[in-house]
Amino acid sequence: MIGQRTFTGWPFLQEGMVTAISDSLFTYEKLVVVPGQPPKVVSNPHTPQGLGLWKSKAEKIEHFYSKRCGVIAGQIEV
């Protein structure tokens, strides 16, 4: 999905470009590792303060969708 166009912000969709993907431990980005070669997906660990920030943002998004949009996501495994 990195480098692809997608629609975000359900139910009022807006087009966007995926530049990075993040889970609770890492941020995944497409970077040129060797000059002249195509970019590769590289994982970068979150800082200790970044771990707490990621968790609080995820909880805020889940709370918004459950209270305002009537969507309960529950546990998500990818």
C-alpha cells in the first residue's frame, strides 16, 4: 500500500497518498537503500515516547468511530 492512492476518513472519504504505515511497534516507509536501485520498505522502531503517542492516537480514533459513527472495530490483527 505504500506509494498507492487510497481513500480515507470514512464516512466522508478523501483521496490521499500512503507514505508510511505504522503499527504499535514500527513505522514502515519506502526508502532508497542503494542508489540506483528501486526503493525498499524499511521498518523503523518507534521511540519510547512514540509508543505511547501511537497508542493514544489509536484509542482516540477507535473512540471517535464507536461514539460518532456507530462502528465498533474491536481487536484488529494484520
